Amino acid sequence: MEIQTLSRARRLLLLYCSFFRITALVVGGGLAMLPVIEEIFVNKYKLLTREELLDMTALTQTVPGIIAINSAVYIGMKIGGVPGALAAAAGAVTPPFTVILIIASFFPHLNPKNRYLLGVFAGIRAAVTGMILVTGCRMFRRTVKTKLEYAVVFIFFLLAIMKVSPALLILAAVPFGWCYVWWQTRRLSQAEQASDSEKNEPSAKTNSETTGNGGDGK
Amino acid sequence: MNHCIVLFFQFCKFSVLCFGGGYMLIPLLTAEFVDREQVLTMSEFGNLLSVAQVTPGPVGLNTATYVGYVNEGFFGSIAASLGLIVPTILIGCSAAAGINRWKETFLVKGMLKGTRLAAVALIMFAVTIFFGMSVFTQTIPWEALGALFKLERPVLPEGFALSPAGILICGVTIVLMVKTKLPTTALLLGAAAAGAILSAWF
């Protein structure tokens, strides 16, 4: 399909319909959308390369906002500029908005009396608990590395339990992050200066290793 | 109408603060709508998240639409959804080009580092909120548990207990998620069926 030659309006329509389809079909949202996005935009229409998609994945997780809409906005932007971003976001919003609106207008208060329906809700809640726990642990392992970081996460957690507003915690984390990065880079540069004399030790080690390997090769 | 505008800006705030995906919305939403404004009870919020999980679409958007509807009806849900999207579009359109260039600057690096640590902590907090709705029968009574620090026996509130069905389903989900590559949908459907069946016993 020659997408590059499509008129502007058709391109926007394509973005709208693609994201409509993605959010209408994918349950779970966010990162679950990625394989489908790859299928449609990389394999089928060839509007994005796999590298661009990877860059986008990293990007959508660094900027604030829900991942699904972030992805829609960035892909729309890439393919159709600002109108493209709007079309993609509108497409992503339409199906869940409609579905939830229908459910909400029939059950304005989700307080079912039926025993089995209550069981269904309880079952899903328990599964979601497990999913969030696994996601949280994966995130923990990716981001928290040093002892200081462990301590900071623990303190934030305690503050959250003590009913400090989560919004306040995130805002407080920003200046903390600046101090932390500043302290880290300063320590690193100091360590570099200090280790100029000690540098011989690790380099000597690698030297001996490489010569050792070379000897084996011969 | 005024309420819709308030709702819009509330969700703008959530959107800007939501680092690390839709689950981050859980602590933000409970703090605002369950604890402060009390338009939703904790169990309603739990059911709402269950519905958001099993219906198609991103969890954040589903929740926003529903909370908006509960607050202010049809226009409320429009205001809440728009509130969640508009900041993303503004940030996206201005940052899509620039962020790769700014990524290594001190200000962006520090902000990302700090917010990521806070996000991890808040997602763990979201887990404890969910524990209170599934593994335990009630919200975890942190005030009572504070007695543990004074080496006293905590006085647990009436009706606070472990829920066997919740523990079972939660545990099986974790194992399946770590060990297999089953899609989320399958896990959720299985859990829903298991919940209905187990409700006959517990």
C-alpha cells in the first residue's frame, strides 16, 4: 500500500481508524498495545521503523500521562504532524469512552447485589492486585539500584501510607532528583580525579586478562 | 458546569503527575475522590477498576470516563477524559521533537530520576490499596498497625480478615504472569470465572 502518497485527509482518517481499532480491541491498555501498534504501523503500513517504535516506547514511559495516549500522540505526530496527533488521540479515546459511558449509564453505582457478580468482581480485583504487584516489582528492579535509592523509595512509601498527598510526593521528588543527580555527578567527577593514580590497578588487571587470553589462543 | 471545569483541571493535574503509566493514577484518584471528596467508596472504586480492566481501552481513560460520569454525568465524563488527554497532547507536540536532545540535560535527568523513584513507591502503595480490596476483606488499618512500632499488639478493626479466595486468585495470577506468557485478557477472564465459582464457598 502506497501510504506516502496518500492525501492528508486520508492519512488522518487512517490514523483515527487505526487507533480506534487498537483501543477497541486491546484489553489492558498501555503497554499491551505495543505489539498491535507494531503489527499495524511497522509491518503493515511501514510508516514507522522498528527503531522508531523502540524510541517511542522509551519516550512514552518517560513523559507524564497514560501510556496509551502518549503512544497515540507520538505516532500521530510522526505521521501527520499536530493534526495527526489530534486524530490519533481522538481515535484512541472514542471506543473506551463510548463503552464506559454505556456501562456507567446502566450501573451508575457499581454495587451489585448478586452473589456471583460480586464474586466476579472480587476475582478480577485479586488478579489485578497480582498484576500490579508484578508490574511494580519489575519497575522496582529496573529503577532502584543503590542503597540510597532503596531508602528513598521506602520513605516515599511510608509517607504515602501516612496519607501525604501523592501529588505532593511526586512534586517533591523533582527537586530531590535534581539534588541527587547533582550529588552523583559531583561524586563521580571527584572519584575520577581521585582515581587517576589508582587507575593502574584495574587497567593492569584487564591487561593481564587479555594477555592471558592471547596466550591461550596461541 | 462549574463542576465540569473543576473536574477537567483535576484530571489535567493527574495527567501531568502520572509518570509511569495508568497504575500511577490509582493513588492519585483514591486520595482525591475516595479520601477527600468521598464521591466514591473504596469498594466502588475497586469495582470500577475491575470494569476498567476488563473493558477494552487504556485503564486510565476508562477510569477517568467513569469517575467523570459518577461526578457530573455525561459532561463530567467528557471533561475528565479531555483533562487527561489535553496535557498529553500539549506535552507531546512540544516535546516529541526535543526530548531526545534534552534527555541528557541536568534538569530533565534529575526530574526523571526523582519522579521514577516516587512512581515506584506510589505503585507499591497502589498494591497495598489493592490488598485491602482483595487479599484482605477491608482496607489495611495502618493506624492500628502503628502499634507494632511501640511493640504492642495491634487492635484490628472488626471484620478485618484474610480472604482465602483473594489470596488464591492473586497468587495464581502472579505465578502465571511470571512463569507463562498468557495474555492479560486470559488471566482476567480466568480470575473472573474463578471468583464466581469460589464465591459459592466463601
